[in-house]
Amino acid sequence: MNPAAGPTIFDGHNDTLLELYKGEGQRSFFTRGEGGHVDLPRAREGGFGGGFFAVFVPAVAGTTDPDGADLTLSEEGYEVRMPPELDQKYALEYALAVSASLFRLERESYGQLRVVRTATELQERLDSGVLAAVLHIEGAEPIGPGLDELEIFYQAGLRSLGITWSRRNRFAEGVPFKFPSSPDTGPGLTEEGRELVRACNRLGIMLDLSHLNEQGFWDVAKLSDAPLVATHSNAHAICRSTRNLTDRQLDAIRESDGMVGLNFAVHFLRPDGHKDANTPLEVMVQHVDYLVERIGIDRVGLGSDFDGATIPQEMGDVSGLPKLIGLLRERGYDEPSIRKLAHENWVRVLTKTWGA
């Protein structure tokens, strides 16, 4: 397929910033490479018009994969016991450094990449072919109890925040990596977490619920006046991972007019939960079908987890996105529906959350 003939894709999640930061210059965003999933040349090949660029703070520098934690395997599945809370000072310093790397990319791109702060800017970048980057923090550990850091990050460009990654922080309990299991794994928001939700609503920062446990999800649903969004999660009915969304959660997202971004991580796609790159793209389409049937064609998008997960070998990297689009066409999705899945639904929900 010729990517130029396909839709522009806006993606709900990638970990490219951290991978570039850890690589200390060994990998260039502006040169086509073989390592990792995203660079500018491969993004162009795949019709990738932008996405949420995550700032994630690892417990140990250089560790992003949950396999680096304490993993228990059995014939039935797996469980990852997550590390303890991060020190806020360390988390803030690390998040500032990774965030700064995004703004350096913007400067060094000479207009090829722009950090977007409004829905109008996002649409303009998608229309013009300039790569649109949304600054997202995955896990609110850099933010202190007074939320001063939230205000400063917002002024810098933060427009999306995951209250937790999968570990605990002062605001909530993250959902641990476990299969098979319900996402109902512990208590919900703390009082500080409730204040964080209110502050994000006031500022117009989108709340990402993907790594939050089920009780935290319901606490946000009761408090928030914004659409409920899970940027990179799948259907629990197909893959019984804690990281996926139950039918009740999906119904709440539908009722709030929010959305879900399809996660490409194979162990959140496969019914057996195995981390096997030899996973057919057809499984991704099955999740799309299920999500569309449950919450509607206007509330489903893509949330790849590029550079942060094992994805289907057939996809390979960002340049392989047209393969998924081709399968959706074969499944019977018409062009208006494909444009919604590719980027229009993200623009819609961000307009509702941020304003124009």
C-alpha cells in the first residue's frame, strides 16, 4: 500500500522520547534507523502524523519494560510485582530532562515537528504534514502535593497526564501487570489524587486512565467532567490482562463520550496473554471490532505503545501502520470510518477536553 493514499494517523501513545534519551545520541530521530519503532523517515512512510509523546520516569535509569521487575510465571499466566513509589525529587528531575528533549527535537526539526497545545494547532499540523507532538506525562510522580509542578508543566505544554503508571504514587494505585486477572486490584484515588483530577479539569489537561486500576477509574469517572480516555488499552473480554478494560469500563467511556486507543503490545492483544511477536495483525482487528461494537465508531483510535512494548512482528515499526489500515479496509470499514479511527476521533475528544 502507498502510505500517501492512506489516512493520516494520530497515535495515542509512544515511548520514543525515553528511548532516545536513554540512547544518549546513539539513535537519531531524523535518520531512518533499524532499531526501535519511531523516527521521522519511518513515520512519514507509515502515514504517522503525530501522537502523544510520553515522559516516563523509570525506577532504575534505563529500565522501562515491566519484565525488569519481579516476575512470577506459571502455566496459567504471569504476575509482575511492581517496585515501590518513586522519590518525587528524582522523578521531577528526570521528567524535566526528558521533556526538554522533546523541545530540542522541535527546534532541531526546523519546522518538521511541532509541540501542539490546542486542538486547532493539532488539526493544522495534521492537515499540513507537520508532525504533531502532544507532551504527555505517564505517571504523576514528578508532581508534588501542592501541584505547583502541574501548573509549570502545563505552561510548558503538558496537555495529557496519566495519573499513574502501573506502580503506586501519592495520587493513586496503578494497575499491576497480571494475567489472567481483573483490573480491580486495589484502592482508588487518594485525596491528593482527587485534587489532581480537579486541577486537570480546570486547566484542560486530558486524564489518561490506561495504567490506573479499576477503583481509580471509577473514582475519576465520578469526579471528572471531561470525557474518559484510555490512550493505550484493549478489551478485557478478549485478553484478560489487568491492563485492559472491562465491559463496564467501556460502557462508562461510551457514556462520557470519551475514547480508547488500541494498544499494539502483543501480551495485551493475545487471548493467551503471551509475549510473542509472532502475533497476527488480525488479533488487532478483533479488538477494534469489539471496541467499535461496544462504544461506537466515534470513540476508538490507535494507541500503539511504540518504543515501549513488543508489537506484532508483521507490523515491525511505525512504517508498518498501512498494513493495519489495509486489514481494516478488508474487514469492511469504509473511508469515513477509517479516518475516524486514524485521527479524527482523537481530534474530537481533545477538542472536548482542551477546547478549541
